[in-house]
Amino acid sequence: MRDDVPARHLGKVCDILDSRRKPITKRDRVPGPYPYYGATGVLDYVEGCIFDEPLVLIGEDGAKWGAGERTAYMVEGKCWVNNHAHVIRPNRDLILDSWVVYYLNAIDLAPFISGLTVPKLNQARLREIPIPLPPLPEQKRIVAILDEALAGIATAVANTEKNLVNARELFESYLNSAFSRLQVTCEAKTISEIAAVKGGKRVPKGYKFQTNPTGFPYITVSAFTDEGGIDPSGVKYIDEDIYKQISRYIITTSDVYISIAGTIGKSGIISEDLDGANLTENACRLIFQPEIFNRFVYFFTKTLSFEDQALKNTRIAAQPKLALERLKTITLPIPSRELQEQMVSEFDGLLAEVRRLESIQHQKLAALAELKQSLLQKAFSGELTADKDVSNAFEHKEEVA
């Protein structure tokens, strides 16, 4: 804010009502109409309430406190708040609820966060946060500009996120339709008829993975990505002695992996640099016959047909598990190798276009986030101009729409 605008500590212009908040255990939560809030928003809807007034909440722990994060938010009416969110009642003769929220979300609160194991914004530090305090009419003017501009940005964000979903759904629809058409013209075969199904192997109980690459990578389900590959940062490493014990349980670039425990049906193909890596016991590899193209089967694992069959064959005890013998019974249509390759080429082309569109939408989301943060910074530096900044926000809205 400008130098001529005074600042006050938050604890001097707001009441902190933390003594009234309390958690509800999941076992004791009775479903009801009232929102149950935590550090980042609504956790549930419950029967009871402990507050019934307009308030501002800000995460005490379990939140993000960087500039531009949704650290603080407003609530009103009957609600319950647990002990992971501070409860603030602004002195409305001095300061607006929206002013508090916009300001806390605009600044970097890292200097007020303590704790290494569990970062926390404790009440004492919360009270010490300085907040600019222009006269109420000026607060209302700036808040009105922000409300209008950020509403435009929120609409643009929603449209962009919808475009992301639509692009992915378009590809999934095409994939499902392609395999549905094959079912009419092609013979259906079980996975056991087209591939050998081999499980992975766990490391010995109590073994600690190596902290540095050893030349013996070990792939766990946590490294499987949604895009059908392996996240390099998630690859574990074992020493040579352990490798010798489990050297038969590997995976190659010509296989397809499928998760079979905990997370069911997450599939993909490994990259050349991981060829021969050891595979976790919570996944299996499909080793195909020569007439089967591995990417054709990989794309089948992304269809509703595979998902439905895998679900029907999954048994849930301590954790979901798809036994190898049950996985082998899943069926899929098998055309000629030539047609498999032709279809994969079409799938890859469409997928590349989808990813290009997704990249554009993600860039737009990043630009909108930057615009939002710029508006907030201008608001609290005295630079916000209604006509110019609202117009800018709506231009972005139209570009995305």
C-alpha cells in the first residue's frame, strides 16, 4: 500500500475465535446440512454447528501460504470449523471481511510460518501480520474492482478447465468407439491367449532403497504416470546383491505393465532407459506374442471395456487386488497386426493433438493465475485502476472462452 496508508496488526482489527473451534472425528460425524470446514475449505456436511455468523477462515496447518494461494476464505451462516483453521471476526467498523481475505491471499505469509516437520501459522504470528488500513470507503472501492475483475478471471478459469476436460473426453470417446466397432468384426481373445502374464517381485522385508542411482532401477506403482509412462523421480534403486535375488522379475520396452494391487489397472510402457528394470509385486507385465503390438493393448487398457472387466475381477480385502489368473480372463478384440499398427497410429495422432490442446489450456491457466496475482498486488500498492484492470480481466475471459 502507499506509504501514507497506515497498517495495523491483524490481531488489533480482528477478533480471533479459535477457542470455539473443535474437530469432529469421522466416526462421530453425523450427516447434516451444515458445512464442516478445515484448513482449505469444506470437508463434509454435518448435523451440528458451532458458528452462525459471517467469518473469515485461514489455514493454520495443512494449507499453502504463498502469494496467490487461497489461504483465507469467507464463510457465513451455520457451520462447524475444526482446529486446522483459524476463525477470524473482522471489526467491521474498521475493516471489511473481503479486504482481509484479498490481502491475506495476495501476500506471501511464509515469514509468519513456523515448524519444520509440520509447517504452521500459529495464532501469535497470525495476530502479528500487518495489514494496510485505508478508510472504509477506499476499501470498498478497491474490493468492488477486485470482485468484478476476479469474477471475470474465475469465469475464464472455469472455461479453460472445461476445455481441458472436453479434450480428454473426446479422446476417450474415440478410443471406446474404435474398440467397440472392432468387437463386431474381430475375434475376441483373452489376455492369456495373446500374452504371458508375469508378476513383479517385492524387495526383502525391511530393505531400504538406495539413495543414489545404482544401475539397478526398481519400478513401483507410485512411479506410474497417468500418461502411460514412468516418472523418473519416482524410480527406486537397489544394490547389486538384491538385484541378483530378484533378477528374473524385470520388465522390457516391448511389454505393457498393469498395476494389480491397491491402484488397479494403471498401465503403460516403459522407456528405453528403463529396459530391464525390476518391477514391483503390485504390478505385472504382459509379454506378447509376435502378432500383438504392445501399444494396441496399452490403448485397450484405457477403455471402459477393460476398466469394467478389471473391476469385476478385483477382490477387495485389506486392499483391492486383481489376481493374475483373473487378469488373464479379460477379453479384447484382436485384428491383424497391420490393422493394430494402423489404429495405434491414429490413436497416437489424436493423443498428440489432445496433449497440444492441453498444453495451450495449461498456459492459459498459468496466465490467468499471473493476472490474478498482478491485480491483487496492484490493489495493495495503490495502483489498481477500475477501467483498465477490469477491462484486462474481461479481455482474458473472452480470449479463453
